[in-house]
Amino acid sequence: MTQPILKIEGLKKHFAITAGGAFSKSKATVKAVDGIDLEIYPGQTIGLVGESGCGKTTAGRTILKLYEPTEGTITFEGRDITKLSPKEMKPLRSQMQMIFQDPFASLNPRHTVGTVIGAAFEIQGITPVGGVEAEVQRLMKRVGLNPEHINRYPHEFSGGQRQRIGVARAIALKPKLIVADEPVSALDVSIQAQVVNLLEDLQDEFNMAYIFVAHDLSVVQHISDRVIVMYLGKVMEEADKVDLFTHPRHPYTKALLSAVPVADPIKGRKRERIILQGDLPSPVNPPAGCVFNTRCWKAQDKCRTEVPQLLQIGKDASHRIACHYPED
Amino acid sequence: MTHKPFLEVKNLNVAFPTGDGLVQASNDISFTVARGETLAVVGESGSGKSVTSLAVMGLHDRKRTEISGQAILNLETGPIDVISADDEVVRKLRGKAMSMIFQDPMSALHPYYSIGNQLIEAWSLYNEGSKQDGKKRAIEMLDLVGIPDAGKRIEEYPHQFSGGMRQRVMIAMALINNPSLLIADEPTTALDVTVQSQILQLIREMQKEFNMALILITHDLGVVAEVADRVNVMYAGKIVESGGAEDIYYRPDHPYSIGLLNSIPKIGELESKRLVAIPGQPPSLINLPQGCSFRARCAFVDRVSNNLCATTAPTLDQKSTDHFSRCHLSEAELVKARTEIGGK
Amino acid sequence: MLKYLVRRISATLLVLTLVSMSVFVIFAVLPMDPAALTCGKACSPVVIEGNRHRLGLDVPVQVQYGRFVEGLFVGRQYGDGAAAFTCPAPAFGYSFNRHECVTQLVGEAFPVTLSLAIGSFILWMSFGVGLGILAARKRNHWQDRLATAFVLIGTSLPTFISGILILIFVALKFGLVNPIEMGRWVSPYEDPVGWFKTFIFPWITLALLYAATYTRFTRSNVIETSSEDYIRTARAKGLSERDILRKHTLRAALAPIITLAGLDFAGLLGGAIITEGIFNLPGLGRLSIRAVLRDYDLPTILATTILAASFVVIANLLVDIAYAYLDPRVRVA
């Protein structure tokens, strides 16, 4: 049994926010991520799914230690990295990388493509065989960009191409883990497929593990092996892909899946649609008990007072939900 | 049916002169929408889907835009062509005969005024009556769109509402004067998926309630499938396919639509087939190449004889009943094409 | 809102206290001896010591400060015995050079500065903001280019150049001011025409500089606001362009401008040193510059500094409140 690349236990990230001026402060805590466990193996893709304020982006960043965790442990290749300082983290950064959502904002407009991709080598002090420039061009070609454009600036590329630049940068040092934060959400539909295919091909080639953060359930369903559904910082359900999409047990997962519009006029309009009432509560002031209780159609008193634990459901040890009254 | 459809768009062209050349954003657009009917306009960036609707609403800056063609509203009092009519005449149609809601509800409301103020402002433009009357009507509308506690919340400011609630307020504001046409430009794109379904349901209910013609602009094929009666697929400023929703989805008649439908991952399809991506990217709208605009990305170019795709721009031809496509391929060839990509 | 006000007012008082303390400390550490400066050539150590005592400079700095604060509320007594005298509250101190209570000096100078500030303010706001709006609406047309030229000229000319140019080539050349009488203060209630004649050229001098900045600022704010989504919504509702400008665009675009204007006005209230100098106006600017450069008159310097600081700090509070009134997002519960 291979060892997991990454193991997370009880990860929490809370942000303290203060309101008010010099003479009075009102402190509040945003519990952006309030307890998540994760185990990911080489070549595996875990989809982290949820709506605004669910904490998936914060989780992705905390996993890579772009934010310092408030609680919990992160173990990378058997080594506890939770408390490592930024300096100690530096050599590990070549092994765990991130692809960002916004292809327009995530590239420095004053750096050429060559600089952006080559920065990885410079920062880690590694000189690839054949030189940095040759390697950068090789990477560009691999992600589908014309290597002759190595000296161009980001604004000279389209959104999809910029995203490819981001991918090339991330894979430059052949990382073992990539956290992809909504990598295709900002792209046109016809380009999304191109980038998704590219990510899949690269994963096959380098046996990388992906944590795929997204709100688009169709893409998550396509690319993931395992899915974790989050709501207001907490995990609602986690399961292998097929299980989750064919047999969701948590009311929120069910509602989420039913809300996704289906690109099929007959089937789509016939399907059972669960329309949730109300709005997403603010993460500053999450509901007591089960965080989903304010919108759940089967909420009982227990749901309003007692926080449900994330427990195994059914015979499958890998399918867990946090709910007092699971769906059948 | 002797009644004319409420909106008739004929050969509409919209172009922007820029320093780099003329951007032909919308090219030879013709379609109709009747009251009670929902037309979905699907396309990606640069397809011209928004530009066309802005022209119908008269929202382009005439000094910076070249618009030709017709966009006729068949009102009870007679037809008015928005493109050739006076600015003042068109202004008085906005908010009254036709309304538009936009993509980002966070920025679409004025942050300094209460929502009641903004709703009443919309109402007072076309109604004689006191502020109290306006306020009553505003509260009615807020109730209708599902804002709880409307009487109290009417005094609140936009930043005190969530994204979904703000979109509801926008809808209330757009409908407060009973328009006959509603244009919704990506109304749910900026919203979470559970809120999205609420808003779509609301828009459909409102359409029935007010018997409006509805144009829904989106890039999301799932949303289109939910609500559309008819679909216009747009690419590089032109309508490349037009037909009923089922025709477009089950019998797509254009390589672009075929490609698009095959490239999106679909919920429920769990056998991980590789997505069939359309190669390349949308063309620049300045100096469009001769011939078919989709040619560079089309998988079937070589099936057309005499290199027609490169020399002649295809016209929007009828391929089957009520189903049009801008492509040189015949219906038989298109049927074959469908099955070849992704096994549909 | 009340909590917010209380917090802000306490902060304001704190800043004022710190400013006054700082001024005291600065003067305490400076090597010059104010007592030695109070007498002329015929100075003996005895006289100096006597003055030092009368000025209250022979006690430690904290005590001096304490007496100063006390003087603000109840007035202050100087010297003892037959030569004693009081400056009534609020007493900022006593100017030995001018032989007057500082409060009196300030009281005479302030109306001059106030007149200068108010007139300039009205002039620069109406002209600057108006031109800015025009330039924004007629972007890239000749009105805009003219406005841009004006902005360039106005911001490039410092007041000591524009003031002197106006004085020499307009006012004096056409005999519009009497050089001997220039700058003589007349109250607007007694002689409005005279008052106007005294201030019109200083007003124009100051307004030129500020108007240019405000034209530029207004223009860019209006242009930026015009491209906001909510303006598009207003247009889609069917509002006329004039209503859109008036009710939607301007309200959002002018809010930060009003804030800035309030602060600029407050700054002027502390005295426009150069302009007052050129046009010979006996305002707070002239009072402070003479106290610093010519007389080394600590009490006067103290008073003008604290006064100028107070205006700015209070203006800060007022514009914040005004902004919160305009922009509901800023209001703190």
C-alpha cells in the first residue's frame, strides 16, 4: 500500500476580524475552514466542492501553507510540515504547487512568459539539463503554447493561453501535488475542455496528485476520483466519485446536485429539483448546531443544537457524512 | 396566429470603430421573440450575444457605435424600430416596454440609495402618483420576487443584501412597470449554484405572470436547456444555429454546437470519457477572415467541396423544420458529423 | 452612530492634546531662550530673569503646559503685584513683542483668514468642479482639452508666482487696488464693497491653484463613475441622461471630492502664508510667519499651530460624518 502524498487531519483556519476604531474593538472570527481531513495518493484527484464561503479556496491555500493553519496537522510524504517556517518550507515548494483561478490577475503583467515559468528554477536554484531557456520552451510546448513566444508578455495571450502559462509554471519542477483553485472557471466553455484535458494528460504523465477546488460540479465529476463537499467551513459529505454522484446521502449534496442545470432539455426539466430556501449564512455568524440547518428541509431540533460528526455511512468506509438525518 | 411577435430583429449589425480597425461585434442578426416565449442566446466571449441585446435596448453610445438594421417592438400603439427611432422615443421604452437585467448584481445597484428609493425611481418614471403609491407598488414587487419582510427591507441599502437577494431586487425593478420584453444578460453567472436555481425559477414564474417575451443570454448550456423554447447559438458575431431547444441539443446542426455539446462534462455521465475539446480559440472580430468564421476550428472543413468554407461565408439556411444553420454541410452530412464526435 | 461619534470626538481631543504637547516639547528642547529675546539692546540678566518669571518660563515644562491648558479655560495671570495683568479665557498666552494677549491677536487676524478661505472656497469649488463635470461630459472635445490646459497651468503655478503676477499685471496695472491701502481689513458688514475689493485678487490667486486640482479630480471621478454598472442600470430603467448625471453619477463621484474640499478648506483656515504676504493681508498666515521668523514669539506660535491643527482635526471629523451620510456602506453600526 503506497503512502499518501499528503495527509491532513483536523485542519482549521480561522481569521480574526476586528471592527471599530481606536477606542473600541469588536472581535469576530471567521471560521473559514473548520475541520477537514484528507488523504491523497499519487495520481489521485480529490475534488473540493462547495459554494461561496464554504472555505474550499482557503482550504486549498492552507494545505499548501500559504496560510498558516490555526489547528490540525499537515503531513507531506510522511513528514509533518504543519509548523515549518516559510524558510523551511522553501525546498518543499517545488513539490507542492498551485494553479490559480484568474488567468488575468495571477500573472505579473511586467514579466515575460519566460521569466514567469523560469522563475521556479531561479528560486529553487536548480539548473535543468540544457539550460533554463531550453527547459522553459520545452514546457511551453508541452502545455500547448508556441515556444517562440517565450519573450511575450501576458497581455499578449488569451485567457486560455494564460492559464496554460500558469500550468507550465506549476509543473516546471515536476511537483508531486498540485492544488488547482478553480482553474477553468474563468475560461470560455470551449477552452475549458482543452485545459481540463491538458491537466489530465499531465497527471497521467507525471503521476501527480491533484486537489481540484471548484464550484462547477460537472467538471468536478469529470476529473475527480474522490469528492469532498463543503459548506460554511465544514465537510458535509465525502465519498468516492461514483458513490457521491449516484447516491448522495447528505441533504446538502442532494440539493447541490439537483441544482446543477443539466444540458439536456427533456431530462433536465423532468428531474427532481430541490430548491433551497434562503441565503447562504454569513461565515462570520454561522448557525449553531449543524451549519446547514437554516436551509435544510428536514431540520429538527437536534440539528439546531448539536453539531453532527463526520461519520461513516453504509458499508463503505470511505463514504462519510455529517448529518443527523441522512437521506436514503 | 395573426399576432406579430413582440420583438422582431432584422439584419442587425453592430460595429465599433477602434484604433485597430472596425470591430464587427454583431453581424446580420435576425430573430423574433413572442410574448410568453423564451429565446436563449448562447455564445462565448466575442460571440456578440450581449452586444445585440444592448442594441435592442438602445444602450449603445450612438456616437461611438455603428448600428444598422431593425429592431422592431410591436407595441399595442403600433410598431417602433429602436434602431431608427429618436433617442428620446427609445428612452421612454426602456423600463416600460422592455427591461434588462445584468450579470453582476453586486455592482448593478447604486450603493448610496436605498433599494426602495431605486425601485420608486423606476416606478415614478412611468406612473403618476405620490411617493406613497410608488412605495406600495415597490413593496408589492419585492414580495412578488420573494424578498422576506419587504416592508422593512425596502429602506435598506444594496450592500445589506446578498447576491441572490440583490438579483431579486433587480428583477423587481425591471418588472415594476410591466414590460412586455425582458432581457436577462447572464443573470445567474455570478451566483452560487443553489441560488442560481432559485433565480431561474423566479424568472420563469415572472415570465408567466407578466406574459413577457424573454431573452436569456448565457454561456451555460445547462441553463439554456432548463429554460429555453428556442435557442440562437452565436459565434464571432453571427448566429450560427437557430432552432428549438430539443433540436439544438439532440440534433445539433452546426460543427460549433456539436463540438460545444461534446466538450462539456455532463452531470450523470460517470464513465470518464475524455472531453472532446474544440481546438484553437475564437477569432478576433477585427478583420474577420473571408469565408466561414469557424473554419479554423472546424473538424469537417475538408468535407466541403471546392474549398467553399474558405471562399464563401455560409448563410443561415434552413436544414429542417424550424431549424437553421450557418454551414455549407448538408443536413445528411451534419447528421453523420454528430455521431462521429463523441458518439452522440 | 452615537458610539461612532463619541469615539471620534474622543480621538479628536486626544490628537489636539498631543499636538499641543508636541509644540511645547519642541520649544522646550530648542536652544534659544525666549526670555532673552523679550528685551532689546538694553538687556541685563536681571531684566531677563524678571521676564522669564513673568512669562512663566522659570518652571518645568510640564507645569508650563498645565498652566497653558488651565489658561484655555479660565484665563491666565502674568507677573505679580502691580505689574500683574490677566488675559481672559481662552488664554493662549501673552505676546511680549506685541504687548498683547495672543487671543486678541488671533481674534483680529482670524476674520481676515476666514474671509480669504470662504471666498476662495466658493470660487474654486464652483469653477473647478463645474469645469471638471463639463470636461468629463465632453471628453476629448475642445472643452475637455481647454480644461486640461487649465489644469496644467493652474497646478504648475505656485501661489507666489501667480499671486505676484496677478498683483502686478492686473491689479496694479489697471489701478484696481490702491497699493498703500492694500490689505487693510474692513468688515464685510460695514463696507462690503471695500471688503470685496480687498479680497478679490487674493481669492483668484488661491482659487486658481485649487480649482485646477479639483477640475482634474472631478473629471476623472465623473468619468470613472460613468462607467459603473449601476449607471448602466439607471439608463436601462429609462432615466434621462440629465437625471442620470444629477442623481446617480454626481452623487457617487462628488462624495470623495467633498471630503477633500473640507480638508482643504480647513487647511486654509490655518492661514495662507504666501497669499497673505503678497497682498499684505493681516491674517493668521502673516501672524504665524512673523512670530516664527521675526519675533520668535512662542505663545503666538503655539496658538497659531494649535489653531491650525484644530481646524484640520475637526474638519476631518466633519467630513467623515458627511461621507458616512452620503455613503451608507461606510456607516458603522
